[in-house]
Amino acid sequence: MIKMGLKDQLLSSPTLWHCTHCDTCRFVCPQNVCFSSVVDALREMAVHQGYRAEKDLEKWGTAPCKATCPAHISIPGFVGAIAEGRFEEGLRLIKEEMPFPGICGRICPHPCETNCNRSRLDKPIAIEYLKRFLADVDISKESAYVPAKKPKKKEKVAVIGAGPAGLTVAYYLAREGYGVTVFEKLPIAGGMLAVGIPEFRLPKNILRAEIEVIKKLGVDVICNVEIGKDLGYTELQKKYQAVFIGIGCQRSLKLHIPGEDEWNGVMDGLTFLRGINLGNLPASKGRLIIIGGGNTALDCARTAKRLEYQDVAILYRRSREEMPANPWEVEDAIAEDIDIQYLTSPVKILGENGKVSGLECMRIKLGELDASGRPRPVPIEGSEFMIRTDIVITALGQTPDLTFLPHELALNAAPGGLIRADSQTGLTNVPGLFSGGDVATGPATVVEAIAFGKKAALSIDKYLKGDDPAANRGPDWKGLEYIAGNIERVERQSIPRLALSERKMSFKEIDLGFNREQAKCEAERCFRICGIQGTKPL
């Protein structure tokens, strides 16, 4: 239109501001062009040339669900694809922005739903379950969808750690044509996805299926290899033109109370879950106490209950409102008869004949807010009491273990033993070395690790091409509010669940997933036009 002398008609058209960045247009374009990028360029032109006042619009505006998602998935696009029965296209949209819809469709805390415009009318769209639906449909096929990849490049990249961040880096670099090798010290790939999450929340076949797609892209995943022990870091530098470290946070924090290092029967939650996920079932199943209030503490308790431990209980030093665990996980734990004792703190671990025999505790009251923004736990004088137990599991948080890195590497460390890496690019102070995920940010969600991995992959690609990894970091998305008028209230679909009586006695997956009719009904609740640009009516 510009070449034809129709620039005024184009840049003054209200249609230019009706793109919601759903990105479904690319699937009907013979050249696979993503037109939202074209629209963004034209919007910039319209503002700079005076066809539209910048004060009248939110720059980089989109649907609030997409803006809130750490991976910025085209949520309106894949939800709309489900409503129209275009399941493969919906999955392809997700896999443009992240490789693990089946995993995140089960364990993501779904921040996208918190800001869903539909919640202003009734309840938010079940985005997490719809994402899972598309992944499950794809996995059930004889041949799952594998994204296209570019011609092979000569450069090679090493990834240390086969967790969500490392595997995401491998996924995107393999699609760009690079040779990628992932080194994992555990006997299976997946990191904490494989050994830190119980099967009733994340079935192993789902994890294997999504990792298998990454392998089909040409990624070589080598397990049982510990960098610094089985393979030196300097050897990696000689063979690979870039290295990404995504080892997560594998070392558990300590209680620092008497008896913690004195008696058999004290272990951390990650060790407990890792052993069970690797098939090493405990020999004895006595009374068990878990200390902590996060998802790991709940996973340990619910796992122990299924293994028929006696008197399983969680001690948490604040109230339920302050628990960092996902609220729905707390509700499930309570439904499964997990005893959670709030406002209780351990003081000393007791033992007899070399083994744990009990735990001395104190009652707590909540004081002023501390640095975390939560009430400070204050011990109540004279409230000491003792609990008999055979096993004490600590679940207080994690930190990285960077002992495998040579001192001469001179890698800058951040507080908490983390690797200091740029939050947008993954760049470290060492040329050719990138890092991301929990090892750089501290413990976070899986989707945040995935989002970091994608940004790091884009940076590594630029670095290997000789470009500046920090250039063109992409848009800073803002969610635009949309208030629907004359829209009928529609009940949100409830996901089928395993019966409570069966759930408490098995490791079968609890949430069973939407069928096609449920998925279509839920997808049709989406407004579909969230993110139309501009704060004034168009």
C-alpha cells in the first residue's frame, strides 16, 4: 500500500490497531510470516509520523494472559485454535515459545490465569488445562509433532544440565541448526522434573515424550556424566564454541539446629524424592516429620503417605496464609489427610542408639513483617514440646553446587552461591559461557526456567554469528484490560480427577485432563479480542 501511494489510508486505518498478537495468521500464510511483527512495525511508523498519538495507546500491548506468561505464549491464539478444532495449529503456536506444554500443562502455577480478562465477568479461562489438552492429543498420536529446523551449522554448543532451562536452550539451538550436546550427571534427563516431582503430579511418560521431541531435533543427551569429574570443563571449551550452564539448585539448605548432623534418619527433601523417583524405595517406613512449607515439603508428605509411612506430618513456622506452596497443592494435601502443624518450629533433633528418635519443637507467634514481606516468626517462651519420630526431612530451599567449575575460570558469583548472569541474555563475565534457570535466579518456577532458556538460546545464536547478544531484546509486553459488554456468564469447566480413595493409595496421576468436548467448551469462553491496541475506543 505504501509503494502504491496509499500510506495515508494504511497508517490512519483503525484496522492497524486490531491485531491482538494471537499469531494464528502465520498458519494460513504460505510463507509462514508472523504478521504481528509487521503490524508492530507499522504501528511504530504511524506514531512517529503523527497518524496516531502515542498517549492513546499502550506500546507492545497484548492480551494480559500473554503478557503475564513468563514465556509469552500466544495464549489467545492456541485457545482460539482449540475452539475451532485446529489442535495441531494450537500446539505449533505453543511450541514456538516453549517445548514443554505437557509438563507445564500439569505443574505450572499458571500466572496467566490470574490476569485473565474473563475473571472480571466470572472465572478465568482454564489456560493450563487447555495447554495440557493440546499436548496430550499430540502425544497420543503415532508420530508427535517435531518442529522444523534450519540447515546444519558448523558450530557446536555444550549444555551442562538436562533440566528445563538446559533442555530449552538445546531445543531452540537445534532448531537453528547447531549441534548441541547436553551433559547430565543423573541417570535420566529432566533434572528436577524427573527426580523432584512425584508421578501423581507429573507422569514419567509425559516427560519422556517431550524430551524425545528434543532428541529428534538432533540433540544428543548424555546421562551419567558429571562435569569436573567424568569430563573436564576445559575439554568442553576445546570442543564447543559456546557452553550453557543450567544445573539448577541441587543442594538443600540446612536447619542449623543441634542434632541435624548427628543422627541417622535426617535427610533433605530432594534426596528423599530423588531416591524414590529413581526406584530406590526406603527399607523402613516409620514415623516421619517434614519441616518446611513449600511444594517440596508437600510432595514429600504426599509421597510418604502413599508409601504407607506412619504418622506423616509437616511442621511449618508460619500460618497457612504464608505458606509458599501453591494453595491448590495445600488443599490436596489436607484432603489426603496430611497433618500440617502451623506456627511450629524445630529446636533440636533427638536420637537414641545412633538413630533419630524425636524432635524438640516450640510454638510460634507472628510478629512484624520481615524482609520477605511475611510476618516474622517469634518463639513463644515456655512452649517447648517433643514429637516422637523416626525420620526428619528438611525442605527449606535449595542453592547451586558450583564446585565442578575450575577456579581459574574466574566466573563471577552472585549472592547465595548463584552464577552472575544477565537476566535477559544469560551472558556471564566469561566469553562463550552462558547460564540461566535456577542456578542464575535462585529457585523459581519451571516456566520461568523455560523462558530464561529461550532468551539464552537467542543470545548464544547471536554470539556465534558474531552479533551483540544484548541487542534487540524484544518487546516489554503489557497486558491490556478488556471489559466485555452483554456477555453471558458461562461456568468454567472442571477437570476430572482421580477419586480421593484411590488417589491416597497410588501414584496414578490425579488430574485426568479435558476431553475434546470439555476443551472446546472451555476455549469458547475466551473473549478472543483481548489485546486490541489503544486505550481509546477505535
